[in-house]
Amino acid sequence: MSPVVRGLIVAALHVALVASLGAKYLWERQTLPRVWVRATPYDPNLPLRGRYLRLQVLLDPSQVRGDPDLDTHSHRYSNLGPAVSLSVDHGRLIATAVPDSTLHLVSLRGADGYTLDKEIVYFIPERIADPSRRPAGEELWVESSIPSKGLPRAIRLGVRKNEGAIAPLSLD
């Protein structure tokens, strides 16, 4: 087998691998439950990865089921709460406490709610203004698909004004 043929085979394998990953995410986007979740932004720019928003998912106490003060090792020594599994119930993200698991940890954010300990990432075009900077009275929301394991996957951003409906942002 000539080096050119071997190179073409390796290139075809790489294309197939990337295409299968893209197909997996497209399939999941169509089949997994979707939900809008309130989010708070982190760092909007990292030179090596491009321009993106790191978003931390916010949960109010009604979205956490089970014992949010479950005494786990991480909870005793830090501000992290129990491990939780994520699901969608009546259009809301629900975090259910799961003892002795490492699925997602819930961080205590004060009396008004919780956050997931890991952020989700949403990439934004270079030419637009940072959509995470919102005026007073507006909240940033992200529509996410919820896999059975792993973090929510961001699909699109939206804004909620004064407890009204969520309006998706056009970032084209």
C-alpha cells in the first residue's frame, strides 16, 4: 500500500470520526428533552478557544428534590451540596439529590437558590457584543438539552424581562 493511499485512509477515518460526533449531537438535539434554565455568565473570552460564554446554571429551591443538605463528604468540607441527577419535569429543570454519586454537585448560592458546580459553554460570534451583559430588569437564560448523564448542553440564549416570557436572542 502506497503512502498516499494510507494517508487517504487515515484522512477518511478522521472525517468519519468527526462526522459521527456531529451526527451524535444532532441526534441528541432532536431527541433529548429541552428546557430553558436561568444562567449567570463567567469569563466571555479565552484567546486559545475563541469567544464564548461560560454559563453557570441557576436553580431555585423548588427545582432541587431530595435533601439538598445531604451530608456528603464534599458538603462537609466546602460549600458544595450533594450530587444530583438532572431531569425535566413540566418544562423545568429538576435536580434530584443522589447519595454516593458524582454526577453533578450543587453549590449553595445562598437562601435564594443553588448552582451546578460545573459551567456550560456557549460559543458566540466575534462580531457581536457580549450578550451576557444585560441591563437591569433582564435575566439571561439558556435553552439546553438535558442528557441522561453529563451537563446540560447549550442550544441558544434568551432574555427574560421583568418576569415575562423568554425571548430568544438572535446572534447572527
